[in-house]
Amino acid sequence: MKIAIVKLSALGDIIHSMIVLQYIKNNNPEIEVDWFVEEAFKGILEFNPDIRKVHTVNIKKAKRKKSVFLFLKELRQFSNFKQYDLVIDMQGLIKSAMLARFIPSKITMGFDGKSLKERYASFFYNKTFKCRYEDNIIERNLAIVANGINVDFLSKFIDEKKPFLFSGSNVLIEELSNTLPNVVIIPGASYEAKCFPLEKIAGVINIMQANFLIIWGNDVEKVKALKIKNLAPSVRILNKFPLDELISLIKQVDLVIGPDTGPTHMAWALNTPSITLFGPTPGYRNTRVTKINKILESKSIVNPRKIDKNDNSIKEIKIADVANLASQLLS
């Protein structure tokens, strides 16, 4: 059986989807899986031994240029592929559904209209799966794949998973400590309301005995890192890492603290202890709580179908609560 998975972006969403690879192989090692993804996120997938081939697209580029021609060109490049037995669109957007339909397949599968934010995406599938949009994202991903390959969905598999991110190199991080616990701090996210206030991050650093390391992915996040350094001089700012090296770093540290964003979710995928901080997004839906992966949430009532990007309630989370939970995980 040959399967193609369409999950284009973003980093955290792709990570939450990748658990299905282990699930598929555990049920049938003979199934071959290809993955279709935006070029920018190829690095999170390319060393995974459970993927036969990673196919990249640049639909975001076409969207930026507002070019229908470029968009169709991206889709048409796959129309001459050999036929798959099954294509599963795990993104659930119109653009991903159109791509899934262009890929030759006996079955093009996705969530039904009521299970999607962009319900018209379901028109492009010839097989649909019903699952509440509000349900946990990781469970939704496993459930649709289990249905597609005709096996039972077992939620307990999620907590029994093995680490499923892989790196092509083991990077030697000179800033890691041999005497203190190493804690990665993530200051940035896709929009500002997701981010924990810089002064509170500094507050956590200043009251704990640990080797704190800040990672950043763009100029805005680098400025945040420098501001935290001014407030908490002991923190170390690392160089910008490509995805491959970032996986290697997260594997080596003792704890990751960050908002609802890709690098924080890497910790869960790698079975590294983590604290994910939630404000405008729903913690119950966007991650999986385990013995070592915890969440702290604001009191905001979140509608997953209508995220309020002006909800700054993450500011309500207390420094002491983050520090106390971090100390528990490090002990």
C-alpha cells in the first residue's frame, strides 16, 4: 500500500501530524508513505526513516505574489505521478485539498465539511471522515489515518510513542552546562498575543538555578532575546539554528519553556520535558499533556474556530507558577 500525506504547514501542525508515521508503521511496516509539505518545513521531515520521500511545494510563494498561475503550476507538477492507493489531506484547507486532488490516487481522503474550518475543502475528497473540529489535534490526526488504513484508533498510543523527530547530525552545543540543568526558552511565536511577556521570562530566569538558553528564528525574536538578556544577564543567546540542528538541541536539554509554537512542540515529539504556555489558543486542543509535558493556561475561554489574536491573557500567567512547575519537572 502506498500513501501520500498532505500537511503543508506550519511547524507545530506538522509535528502534531508526524506521530501518524509511527502509528502506520506499527500497524503495517509494509506501507510506504510520502509526505507533501511547504519547502520551508522540509527539514523537520527529511531524516524520518518512516517516510519514503518528501515532496515540497511553494504555495506560500504563489499566495504572496497573488498568482493563480504559480499556484496551479505547483499543483500540476504532481499530476503525472504514479498512482497512490490513498492520499490523506491532514491540513483541511482549500489549498491543501486541491493539491490532494491533483495527486493521482484511488482514494482522496480528508475531514468532512463540519469537521473543518474551511468546510468547502471537503468538496475535493471522495472519502471523508467525521471528527469534531474542537477535538485534540493529535487525536484527530491519528483518527483519520486509522480510518484510512482500516485499523483501530488507540488513544493510548500517543502516550506510549517513541521520539519521532530525527536529525542528520549531532550538533555540539558549547553553551550546554555539565553541572546545571539546561533549559531552552522560546520567546517568539506566530503572533504577539501568543508570547509570554519578556519581563516575566526574565523573572523566571532570575529566580531559578539553571543554565538558560534562548533560541530565536527571525529578527523580531532576536530583539526579544536581547531584551531578555538585559533583564536577566545570566541567560545565553544561541545562534540561529536550521531545523535539523534545532532537533539536535532539543534532544540534549532538560526542559523547554515556550508558547504554543513549533519549537515548543518539538519537545513533546522528542519526549523532552516541556512547559507550553497558552493564552489565545486552546491548550486542550493544541498539545498533549503527559507526565513530563505540562501546560499553563490563562483563564481565557477560547473558541478554536475563531481565535482572537488580540487576546493578551497569557500575561496573566504568574512567574512563580512557571518557575515552580519547571522545578518539579527538573527534579
